[in-house]
Amino acid sequence: MASHILQETAVRYFLEVVRAGSVKDAALRLNVAPSAVSRQVARLEREMDTLLFERQARGMVPNAAGELLAAHAKRVQQDNERVLSDISALRGLRKGFVRVASAAGFAYDLLPTLIARFGETYEGIRFHLEMCAQGDVPGRIRDGEADIGITLSGLPEPGIKLELRHPCPVLAVMSRRHPLAAQRQLSLSQVVAYPLALPTPVSSIRQLLDTSCSRQGLQYATAITSNHADSLVSYAATAPEAIAFYGELSVRTRLQSLDLVAIALRDREMNERYLEVQTLAGRALPAAGKAFVQFLTEHIKAG
């Protein structure tokens, strides 16, 4: 097999099919005709003298050979990005590109704020921030689609390095006019006496709330549910007796812009929540990514 084929357009198109799961979707991402993608994949398979995909009715899935090639190609891409970034770093970290995958709660407010502050020092660093489901973040890192992941803790993930694991308790969020607003700490038994603004049952906050209420035999009344946490916080800022819930890290800057208070909860389950900053184990991050991880961890710890 001629090794030059691994350096060409065919591999880039092949990787996009792996990520997209179909030729059609890969072509949309690449902004080329599907026939062009098909030709490049067929050429790659011909040059390597092996099939790389299992063709299925709903798309294409890499076979064992395809998975090996995809892993190699992603490592090569990452190494190329790191070398280019390191060369830029020799001139004082004036350029770079950092890809961040984040769970929803951190993507709305915390990360945009910290990225903007980071940019005040490193003006030439560009970012791509992708919001995804909490459990999808490690996969984005392993697949080479993100350099850094910010999510809530779960089971240990293979191939993932934890740069930071930091407490992220759930707080009760309410208007400053609320009858409980002057309290320093609350229990759920106090909170459930008021109408609640709640996320959907699949959210981690809702699951912690339901677990704690079930353990204590508490019942609550729901005023509004939404899959958008900011909608719930905005509702609580306006409805004088409503209470919403938000992670401590995610709500910090919201408290400055809205007439809100956030109060700690005594209940054990509402404090068993941790933010994780994740990277790929064994990978040397490009200089820009390394600098942002350091900045991120320092600011999260500092509060």
C-alpha cells in the first residue's frame, strides 16, 4: 500500500463520513457533492485493498479496519494541530484554536464569560464551543472533535484525563422579593412549600431533587417545567414565590444581571455534584489549549 494516500483528501473525507455516519451528511459538512465523498472513500478502500465501512440501510459504520484508520488519522490531525500551535507559541501564543465541548449548564454562561476574559490576554486565540448532552462530552474528546470537555461527573471514562474535579452544588434560586430570600441556607422541606420551576426529568438537577424528595417523603408542586435552564431562572426572577434550581458555578454571573439570590441547600443529594474538566489521556494539548485549561481551572477554583 502506498503511504501517500494517508496524507490526502481521501482521509479527510473518510473521517467526515465516520463522524457524520453517512455520505450525504458528510458531504453537507464538507460542502461538496455526495458523489465526491463516495469517490474518495472508494479510492481509499481501493488503495488500501480493504473495506473500511459496513454499509447499512441508515448509514455507514466503520468496521475494524475503518476504526483503526480513523484512530490513526485523528491522532495525526491532533499532532499537526499541536505542532502548529507550538510554533505559534514560540512567538508568544499569539494564535491558536481551541475546541470545547460542554454540558448545557456550563455552555450558556460560565464558559462564554471565561472565554471572553481569556481573550483579553490572548487576543489571537479562537474558540469553537459546542453544547452537547452531558454523557456525550467524553466521546467528543476521544473522537478528536474537542480538545477540552466540561461536564458533570459520572462513571470513570476510559481514555479521559481529569484536569479538574470541582464541587458544583445545586442552589435554590429565587427573586430577592421571595419570603425565603434572606435565609443563608435552606432545606428542601422549606423549599417544597413554594411552587417550583423545574427542568425536565432527564436533567441531573431534577434527578437529584427527585431522589432527595423521595428519600425524605417530600412532595412538591410544579409551576413550570422547561428543558432550558435560563427560562426557569428568568421565571423565578419574575414570579415572587417561585423557586428554581441551578448549579453554583453556572449561576454566578446571572446573579449580577438579574434580581436574584441563590441559596445553598442542606440536603446531601443536592451537594453531591461535581464539575469535571476533561482532556484526552496521553495527548499533549496544543499550547493554546494548555493555556486555557490552566486559566479555566484557576478561575473555577477561585470562584
